[in-house]
Amino acid sequence: MGIMRLGHVDINVLNIEESRTYYEEIMGLTVTREDKDGTLYLKCWDEWDKYSLVLRPSEEATFNKIAYKVKNDSDLDDLKIKVENYGIETKFLEAGVVTDCGRVLSFTLPSGHSFQLYAQKEFIGKDTGDTNPAPWPFKGKGIKAHWIDHALLMCQGPEAVMEVTKFFIDIFDFTLTEQVTVGPDGCLQAATWLTCSSTPHDIAFVAGEEVGMHHFAFFLDGWNDILRAADVMAMHNVKIDVTPQRHGITRGETIYFFDPSGHRLETFAGLGYLAQPDMPVITWTEDELWRGIFYHTGIENGAFTTAYT
Ligand code: M3P
Ligand code: FE
């Protein structure tokens, strides 16, 4: 079975109190743990594990690492062998080294991103419980984000995108759902979307200048929730990057916006389509690249792919 889903995103933020207010009041997450050094751990109402977001107080707004959850503890042993056979050094961190998690397999992806796999994290449960639950939390705040859905990581050039994509397919058994091809006869992948579930993507990679994080996304039910989320953002003067839109790629319904430190976030709604390992890969050609990203305008937005953390 191997990897099930994105488990948590770990980032540095500039002003921890401003970030706490933002993620709690506007995004609707809850702080579930706070460390003496100021680090905050947060979860969305529809998630059951203790946290999906780690915010560390810092002088710089940077991406630290990303962790995915595997189904069985033994998957970690299997994946350690596969990753090492690929030629990447790994190390096991003992239970508790990564806060409230069991043992963690830690290594650097071929793209240069710090990556971790774990099978166990402290359980808290959904805010609505699991017996005769309400469909949404009455006391939820702001946009009431359901869960952290996916992340899009920036790689150094198409070669790095192609290598990390092949790594996710060969080592983690992910399925390539969509790609942007460039170069002579479209021989290079400038961006890829990969899934380990039945949603269009659990991770994506885009070619840029530097290794970093383009965004991570919060799941919302549908288009009406996207409109309401944009309203809530405007009420709080959140800096919106791209107003409610349709992605050609993944068919997602989206808003891009920034947190107080300048990390780009997304609200992503709709199931897109049923992704299956035997679904034909969807290709976006270089000339229709911006149609793929912003379906309605199809217009290039330079800063969208060049500014990230
Ligand atoms: C998504 C998505 C870029 C495309 C982004 C697409 C950064 O975020 O969720 O499908 O070019
Ligand atoms: Fe996205």
C-alpha cells in the first residue's frame, strides 16, 4: 500500500502570533500543540491526526520539509530499501524525534526537498467526532478548511522535475495524472501532477530557478465555498494572488493567496476527476500552458511561477 497521503507541511514564519491568528481565525485550523520555542502545530477540523501544519518562528519565511503518511510501519522498512537502492541516503529518526510521531524515515528527494515518511502520529479525531457526526463544525471559524490536500514543490529546471517524477512513480508507486511538456517535440516535463489516491494530485512539481515551495492547498467542498472563502479573505485584507478561478489542470476550483509571511496558499475545491493508475496521462502543451493553469483567461502571469518560498 505504501504512501496514503500528505501528512504535514513544515514551514518557517515571520511573526508567530500573527500566523496563529491567521491560520485559526481565517483558515479555520486549530492549534493542537505549542512548544516552548514558539513552534505551533495545527490541524483542520476534518483531519484526525494531531497536526498537518507546523509553523516555526523565524527571521525568514522558508519551506522546511514535507511529510507523507504510509499505511503500515513495515512500509517504512520496504521504502528505506527502495530509496537507498535508488542511491539516496536515508536515516531513521526514533519515535518522538518528529513531534508526536512514531519513527520517521528521513531523506532528501532528488529535487533537493527534505522529505519524511511516517506511519504513526498522535490521534485527536475530527472536530465533528465519529459517532452520528454533524456535516460541518458549527463552531468552526473562517473558511473552515477541511484538510491539507496537496503541495506543489519547485524544482531546478525540467530535468529535476523529470527525475523526481520518475522517483515518485518508481519508488513510491505514484501515478502521473497530468504533465506540461516543453522543448523539441515536447520531450521535457516542465511540470507534473502525481497521485497516490483517487484525487488528481497528492503532490506536484514545477520547474523554476530554485528549490522551494510554490504552495500547499486546503480542500474545500465546492465552488460556493470558494466564493465564500474569497469573501472571508477580503474581509480580513488577505493578499489574494489569483481570485476564484478554474484550473484546466486537475479541473480544480481555486484561489491563490498569501499567508502573513508570504507563503503562497491555495484553496482547492471539487474532486476534479477519478484518478486511477490506468487513466491516460493528460498532457498540456507549451502553447496551452497558461490555459492549463488559469482556464478562463489563459493569460500568462509571470510572478505566479517565479515568486515562491
Ligand atoms: C495547481 C493545482 C502551476 C500550477 C498549479 C496548479 C504552479 O496548483 O492544484 O493543480 O503552474
Ligand atoms: Fe495546487
